[in-house]
Amino acid sequence: MPSGNTLVFPSPHFNAEDTVRAIVSENCNIFSGTPTFLVDIVAKQRELNLKMPEIDLVCVGGSVLSPQVVKDVENVLKVKKISSVYGLTETASAVFQTLSEDSNQITEEFVGVPLSQVEAKVIDKDGNTVPFGVAGELCIRTSCNMLDYWGDPEKTKETIGCDRW
């Protein structure tokens, strides 16, 4: 079955009113942003009170979602599903995401599970993998990992091991 997507950029820089109006006029059913963007979009929708289309999914990353933001996104924007994502500049994309069967409320405290083809571990200061629940440094290995810091081999060696972790 053929399918397609349209990517909408409502303005050159984030603008809550332009975003709300674009969601409505373009009948968007998926969008993404940070929790602060969502706070602004919710506030603008409360002000404008436009008839929102059915929004199937909002992908959120950049910081933790508060319970109030989750509630507002569900009630004011009429979003069915909120998915939390976590990524790093060094991996060029998201590396963790909540699952489709996860509740929206789980996004308040959970960034999800590693995506396909992503390895993750948490290590102590000596490089040993720590047990689940023990604090440490998050290490990621994926085909999307950066190769090096441009022109800085010392920083690269300090950050990326020969095993690409």
C-alpha cells in the first residue's frame, strides 16, 4: 500500500502561533519538538482555540516532560500518543525511544529502549559495565556514531575507544 509524508516548516524559526496554524491548515497528524516548544504550542492553542486535527503522534526530546505537559498535550492538543526520544550530537540521531505500547505517562520518566542497531551500556570510572540501576557514564555504539572530532585527534581518543564505544 503506497504511503507518503509531507514535512511542514511553518516558519524559519520556532513560532508557536505559526506552528499551531500550520498543524491546523496542513492537517498535520505527527509533529516533534522539545517540552518547551510543547508548552508554548499548548498556550497558543488555548489562546487561539482552533479546531485541531486528530494528532496521532508527538515525538519529544531534549529534556524531561512534566506530568502537566503530558496532560496538556493530551487534552488541549488532542494528541493520542506521546513518544519520548533521546539522542546525542555524537550519534547524529535518536538512539532511545519509548515503545508504541508504552503509556504517554511513561515519557515523564523514561527515554525508552535502544533503537535497532544501537548498543548501550553504562560504565564506571574504570570502564567496567555497572549493574542496572547503578549510576555511571552512558556509552553508545552504533553505525551512526561520529568518526572523530574534526581536527582534534586527542579529544577523539579521549571520547571514542578503539572498539568504537
